[in-house]
Amino acid sequence: MFYFGVDLSYVNEMEDCGAIYKVKGEPQDPFNLFHDFGSTLVRARLWHTPTWTNYSNLSDVKKTFRRAKNAGMSTMLDIHYSDTWADPGRQTIPEAWATLETTNDLANAVYSYTQEVMSELYKEGLPPDFVQIGNETNSGMLKEIIKSDWPRDVQLFNAGIRAVRDFSTTHKLSIQILLHVAQPENTTWWFTEAEKAGIEGFDIIGISYYPQWSSFSITDLAEQVGFLRERFKKEVMIVETAYPWTLDYVEETASNILTEGLKDYPITSEGQRSYMHDLSQSLITSKALGVIYWEPAWVSTKCSTLWGQGSHWENATFFEFDGELHTGIAYQQDVYTFPAQ
């Protein structure tokens, strides 16, 4: 199965802020909308105890997963192990764990916390189909100094992996576990080093692929997926990607994050669809497990983020500035050629 996924972590917040998602002028439930247009998987991020927002906490994730499952889609839990955004340049330790002094203490906290999260979701009939241990962990996770420390990192990753694996076994579930790094050019060295360090028990190599920050073409990416599958004997999934449909913006205090396109793909809704079609076909051909579009519904509202009012990703969503769905989403309904099994 090839998953057409969408990260809808912002949707609950955007709707509370007044966002309305429309198809031909008619308001739609966004989860049903995405399912009807071909989405089969919803990804949602989880922060530990964010004090600066009421969203992307466990309560919000439960709401997202309930809506996704009611709409008929699988779910992926993206555990950041932080109270805020975790990425290659920031892996801030949650405030609740700030006094933990040793790696063993942190590893125990990772294991217990991961099990608690899984138990909470399970009790409400919401166990995820996929769990991501850390987010864009190029430099590891749970650290103030951003550089790799494999003897330390291996304990933390393995604690999270073991927590999900033990929970899955106890409850007779088949939860798939991902590790996630940003940009395909970082995958060979990272997973080679992880393997040497003794990180084990995960199922899927997850990759962020944003052409604006990558030297890899779509063809390069497809070749890398094939290499990774053969070299590490793991499934591979693109868990974040996006492409702009315009360089315009509405009244917001920060400029668009995505400001560059690719030569063969105009910055239009059709160019966005074409990029996603070609990317999806290349991944299908290389036997990737799926592709997830990052935040296709993060539209502008009266509310603010850490960086200012409105959305700084609206030019990469699947919606016009008036909330109307545009043709970028149509790649999920395109016809694709699948390799022989």
C-alpha cells in the first residue's frame, strides 16, 4: 500500500480561529474533505507540555486522531519530545525533564512518557498506526547543544522504540515505528551511524524533503529511496514535503517561508499538483511506503503563531486565500503506475 498522507496538526487551531474550508463555495469538514480527495493517512505532532499554546498537546492530538479515524484514515503520531518545535537546529528538553541529570534518567523518562501517551490514546480507541520517535533528529534529540553524541543518543532512541514495541506487543497491535531526519542527503550517513551505535527495532526511515533546502532532485530522491531500502532493509516514507502555489500572501506579519520553486514546476496550483504527482510516481516506482504533505490546511486567520499573525505557509496549502480548495490536491486522485510485486 502507498500512503497519501497529510499533516493536519494545525487544523483544530485554525478552525477555532475562524478558518473555513470550502469546496465550490460550500463549507466542508477538512478531515472528510481530505479523505474524499484521496488522503489515507493523517500525521499529527505532539509536544510534551507546551505553555505557549493550547494545541499539539495530547488532548489536541486525541481530537485530531478521532476526526481522522472517523473520516476513515490511518494515523501517525509525531512525538517531538519537547515543549516546542524540534528540528535539526533545536531539540529542547521539556521543562518537566529539565532537572534530570543523567542519560539513564532521560531514557527512563522517554520510555515512561511514551508508554503513557500510548495508553491514553489506546483507552480512547485511538492507537496510532505509526509512531515517530523524535522529529528531524539529525543531531539526536533531547539536548541543548546541537551535535551528535551517539553513546547518549542511542539510549534515548532505543527507549522510545522499546516503549512503542512493548506497548504494541502487550496490546497485540502492529504499530510501525519511524525515525526521521531532514533532507535525503543526510540519510546515508545518519542511518549508518545509527546502525553502528546500536539503534534498533524501528521499521521505517522517515525523511523531510523540501526542494528549497535540498540538493536532491526528485530523481535523486527516488534513487536514494531505493538505496536506503536495500542497504538498511527498512521501509522508507517521505513524512514531510510541500510546494508553493503562489508567492503572494494575505495580511500577515511575516513573509512566506517557501519562496523558491523548481525549474520544471511553475509556482501555481497546477505546478504544485504536477510536483506532487511526479514526486509520488517516483516514490511509488522506488517502492516507498508513502508521502505526507506538510500542513496543507495551515491557512491564515486572525490568530498568531510564534512569528506573527496569520499563516506563513498559506502559499503552500491546497486552499485559495478565500478558503476555496484549489487543484493542487488533485495529485492524490491521479492515476499512477505501480511496480510488479
